[in-house]
Amino acid sequence: MDKYDYMILDIIQTYKQEQQAHIRLAVLERNFWKRIEADTDLSVGQARIGERITNLYLDGMLQNKNGYTLTKKGREQLALAPWKQNELA
């Protein structure tokens, strides 16, 4: 996992806390692109958000039930993220 995978987990968790609902794929993608638009280290090809979401799902980090939410494993992984919250904002 790299910082962009953790960013996806953070977007899902933040949305859940603020909206009290699961995040839809379109909203997740839009929030991801907004966060990385100023990131010159990442090209569009490297972002591969669909592949990242799929891998996180297959790794048991998130689930999709009328929108995405973190699993217990995903929340634990996010708590161990090697970055600070304010770096991604």
C-alpha cells in the first residue's frame, strides 16, 4: 500500500464520519481526484483509482453495500497509516 491507497481509505472514513452514510463510487472518485490534482508526483496512469479500489476490496479493507465503507481491517490499517492527516488535505 502506498499513500494513495491510504488516501482512499481516509476519504471513505471521512465521508462516513461527516455524512453518516456509505460513499458512492462517483463521489469517492471525485474526492480522490480533487485531493491529488495538485500532486505533480502522480500521473493519471499511476492513479488507477479503479484498480486501487478493487485491490483494497480484495484485501478485505473495504466493503460495498450500497456504497463503500471500511471493514474492521481497513479501519485498523488506516490507524497505522504512515502519514499525517494534514498532509493529505
